[in-house]
Amino acid sequence: MDLGKKFHELKEKNEGVHMAHVYYGDPNEEFSIKLIKTLAENGADIIEFGIPFSDPIADGPTFQAACERALKNGVTPTKCIQGIRKLRNDGLNKPIVVTTYYNIPYIMGVEHFLNKIKMAGVQALIVPDLPVEEANSLIEQAKKFGIHVILQVTPTTSENRLKRIIENASGFIYIIGVEGVTGAREKLGESTIKLVRKVKNCADIPVIVGFGISKEEHAKRIISAGADGVVVGSAYTEIYSKNLNNPEKTLPKIAHLVKQIKKGCLKN
């Protein structure tokens, strides 16, 4: 379950990491548990476990709708943490990275929140709306619990800011491959590839790329550019959101896509 070990183990096998992002509780908790298990069994190396939030500013329409549905169903941060514990009790042994907007740990009390997720079996935390300039306190507190705070780099990150992010980075660096919000896209721009190379040249911890990745070819391109892994989320949500009355029916299709993405993560 150790994050560093997972990257090392896959590097030895000449494989890139596939991190799969899910917003828990959409359309219901039972389905989320089945979905996460399906992802883990078919090629997801790390689970990015999203805690639904009312104003997910980094997310596009697919994930916004997912958050809305989950919140309407009464999903709370506490239920999310219980869901992580259930996954661990059921035998899930992949690293789990929690994604949350800062309001949630702030309201719960940062230390209390970190303690809760640590006890549930979480290895790392992503807070999309917490800039590096304001992250020091969270990084220091998270260290006490052995939790990595994952920092993000975007196409508009300045040289000075990139330097600061690299100095404070832990676990891995998350490159946001496009300007804008999450969501599956048809093509990956050349600027994404350039950004991967730039960050890889300066950073000595793993670098993974998210936002817009939805196909095997995307993963292949990112890994070929030198990234250590890819993140896919909206592409999975789009599949099950087409059948919200019976989302279980879509699990074979999701399993197929996870396998395809993982295939794209294999280095030649």
C-alpha cells in the first residue's frame, strides 16, 4: 500500500502507473464500492478517492454532475471515510489518494481529518483549491501522519512557482495536462508533452498526468514522453452515468477501458 513502493515496483516492471479517479457515492455508495473494486482488479494501480463537494472548481461537467448526485444522496465526508475503511476491510491493497476541496478538512478540523483518513488507510491527499503558497501548514501536519500532500503543476505555472512546488512535493507531482477543468478529451496537445518533459527534467520524484486522458493512445503518449503515470476519471464516470438506473450493468465496459488504459501504460 506504500505509494513509493508502488511506483518503484512498477518502474522495475517497466510499467507506468494508472491512477483511477472516482467520486464516492455516485450514484450510490454500493455502486462506488463495486466500481473501485472493478478498477483495482482490472488495471488501476492507485485509487484516487474523491470526496464529493458542492463547488468542485477544478472539475468539468461530468464530475460536477457526479458530485451533485452523490450529495443529493446524502453522501458526507464521514461516509466517504467509512467507505475507505470498508474497501480496506474487504481486502483492497492498492494505495488510496483522497481528493478533497479544502473546505472539508477545514470544517472537520485539519488534524482530525488527517487522523481519520490515516486510520482508514489513506496514503496521500490532493487538495485542488489549495495553492502551494498556502499549503505549508497542511504539508507539515500531514507529515506527522505519514500522508503525502500531492501538489499540482499546470500549463500556466511560472518557473518560480514550479521550483517551489518541486521543493515541497511529496509522493508524486500531478501535472494538469490541459488548461481548464477535468473531462475526457479527444486529443492531447503538444504543450502537455512539453510540460511533462520540463517537469521531469527538474523533479526527482514521480510525475503523473491527469485531465483529459480517456484512451489507450493518450496513456501511451504520456508515458512515452517520460511521465511515470496517468490519471483517468471522467472517462469512467461517463460510462456509468449513461445508465444511472442500473450502473452495475456498465462495469464490464469500465473493466475493458481500464485494461486498455493500463495497456497504454506499458513501456516498450
